[in-house]
Amino acid sequence: MPAPDLETLTSLAKRRGFVFPSSEIYGGFASTWDYGPLGAELIRNIKDAWWRRVVHMRPEVVGLNASILMHPRIWEVSGHIEHFADPLVECPICRRRFRLDDVPDGKCPYDGGQLTDPRMFNTMFRTFVGPVEDDASVAYLRPETAQSTYVNFKNVRDTARVQMPFGIAQIGKAFRNEITTGNFIFRSREFEQMELQYFVEPGQDDESHEDWVDARFAWWQDLGLEPRRLRLRPHSPEELAHYAKATTDIEYEFPFGWGELEGIANRTDFDLKRHAEASGTDLSYFDDAARQHVTPYVIEPAAGVDRAALAFLSDAYTVQEVAGKPRTFLNLDPRLAPFKVAVFPLARNRPPLVELATRIADDLRANWPIFYDASGSIGRRYARQDEAGTPFAVTIDFDSLDDQTVTVRERDSMRQERVASDGLRAYFADQLAW
Ligand code: GAP
């Protein structure tokens, strides 16, 4: 099954309520997107799956949820004010601006104009805190969650009773004033990250880096991404970020080509040492065995929620021919699917059917997000849920009133079976287990 093109995906995402262009009734706002009812569930499930695997299933990892606005000194000390910049070139004819690496031939893709020499453009968003807009009130919207973890290192070390190696995980928004955005939700100026800072003894960093690359690569596959559309790409020395000793990207073959889903960096002791020096705070760890203080090295798996959503949607998009007609469905892993079960009374104008269906839906709702739909032909209702990625549908028909059984239809195979209505909870508990 070839990957869908981006237009098809964008249109399905809009039609079904996964992703809407932001500020649409005002004509939209450059490369900003809103997650609709299904999208909000999808990204919640992605973040839950990540948190479960990275935090809850590891005794040595704890969570953090820090503020986006922080002391501006942090960004000086971390090197972001100096280094977090992209080379920008401009077309003298149409005044359009590009990132240098997006225009390898040095010509404007719109009118062929010879682009200017590159100048570095810092992509951090600046704002002012308080009513006065002067240098003293400058603040930045964070371009990564990582720095807020480093500046909380001491707080976590002193309160969470952690022993090295240990990790601090965080999910949250990040902002970058990207020169060029695009490819739907792949590159935007406001996005969400899932980042782990994993603190290890210096000398054990290379091995830990490899372990995390393997663990993270396996996670994407476990949640259903096609292995042939995933690959690892180590960074060349020239492209390493200013803080990194080594980085390996996990790339996915998006509808527009290969792109980064997640980067796993070895950040050494760069950030902790700099913050310790600048703040005068001890950010070391006392190694009991060696009886000395060490500044840990950091291994950082950093993934994007929005890119994850795009990859899962794109990978799940399936068109199949059924009885000579195309059938479109999203074969999302049930753990990621926005709704787990759809409940349909066969006819909406028959009170006993509606009553039973409502009772079943309410009963299942205690455990899973349920979509209840009483209108339209049964075929249409199935088709709508197929496009929403709902793994199961339960139909309550006239026989159900006599024999207390219902039809359960599975999304991918369209296989149907009769299940006792009072056994549905147990049935789905089994089918929808993590
Ligand atoms: N703390 C390390 C860090 O921020 P990064 O590779 O620059 O590393 C991590 O970002 C992840 O954040 C990327 O792998 C990508 O999934 C996501 N990301 C980065 N920039 C993005 C953008 N402009 N739009 C959407 N997602 C982005």
C-alpha cells in the first residue's frame, strides 16, 4: 500500500475532525493547526503511550511539567541565543525568505532570482514580560523543553530519591520561529515535544545512547509504524547541534519523503556544567561507589507529538477494494485510536433498540471512549468510523432484544461476530488491552 499524498491526508484529517487549519474563519494563520475532536484524542493517546513506556514502565524515570516562560539567562547560558539560528537567504525580486538548506541551487524557486548571501536568523520567539517593553523585560518562548529539566535537576535530585542512571521526562509545547514551515503538521512554529533527559555516569554515555536508540526505534514499531518506512540516521559531525557529541535521528518516510520523527542525542555534561557555573548551584551527583561528585552525562531522546500524529495517520491510511468499490480506513493501533468502540442501534426510531444501545454505550463508556451514532444507513456509519480509525463497532438489532446478543464488527477485517451484550466489557477488555 503506497503512502497517501499529503493533500489526501490533509483533507481526510479535516473532514473527520483530526486537524483543522487554525483561525480558519479569519482566513487561517500561517502554518498553525488545531486538533479537532478526533485529533485531540489521537495526540493524547500518543503522549499517554510515550509516558507509559518512558516513565511508568521504568522505575528510574520520573516526570516533570515546567513552565514555558523562564529566566532569560537560561537561553544565554545554554548557548541558544548564540547558536539557535538558521541561515536565511532572501530573494531580491519577490522578497521571499528561505532557509539556505531548502534552496540548494541559490535561486528563488518562485522567480529564479539570485538569492542574497545567508545571514543567521535566531529562531527563538521573543516576548516581553510585564507592561514595559524594554531589554530588561525580554523573555523567550522555549524552543525545547530540555532546558527547564536541566535547571530543575537539583530539585528532582533532592526530592525524588533517584539513583544514577535516572531520567526526567517532560511533554510540552515548544516554539520556533521557523523560516520555512510546511508539509502540514510536520514543521510549524508551535509544536509539542516528548523529551527525556537521561542522566548517566560519564563513560557509560555511549552505551546508554545506543540502548536508547534501540528502545525508541522499537517503540515506534510497536505502535504500528511500518518498519520499512523507518530508518536510523546518525548525524555527520558538521550537522551536530552545539551541545551534542553524537545524535541519531529516527526518520520516517512521510508522504513528501524522509523526515525526522525523533532525535536521540548525547549531550554530554554540556548543559549541566554551564548552568552550574552560571548559577553557582551544585548540579552534580554524589557517586557513592567512587566517593566523589560527578556531573552526569545526558542522553536525550526527543520526539515530536505532531510529527508522530502525522506519521501514524499516514501509515494507517489504507484503501482496499471491496465489491469493486474503494473502502478507506485507518488501521490505527487500538491504543492510539481516538474512539475504541462505536455503538449503533440499527434503527433510531425504535425506542427499545435505542434504549438498549444507549445502555450498552453508557456501560462501555466507563472504560473507553465510545462513539454513539444512531443516524444514517449502517453502511455509512461503518464507513465513517473506518475513516476515524475506530477498531470496533457494536450494532444492536432486533434479534438483540430477544437473545441479548449484539454484532461486533472489527475494522480491518470487517469480520463480524455475535457477542452476548453482558459480555461486551470482558470482550473489549481482552481486545483493547495495552
Ligand atoms: N531538545 C532537543 C531538541 O529539541 P530537536 O531535534 O530540535 O531536538 C526534537 O527537536 C523533535 O521535535 C524533533 O525530532 C521533531 O519531532 C520535533 N520538532 C522540532 N522542530 C519542529 C517543528 N518546527 N515542527 C514540528 N515538530 C518539530
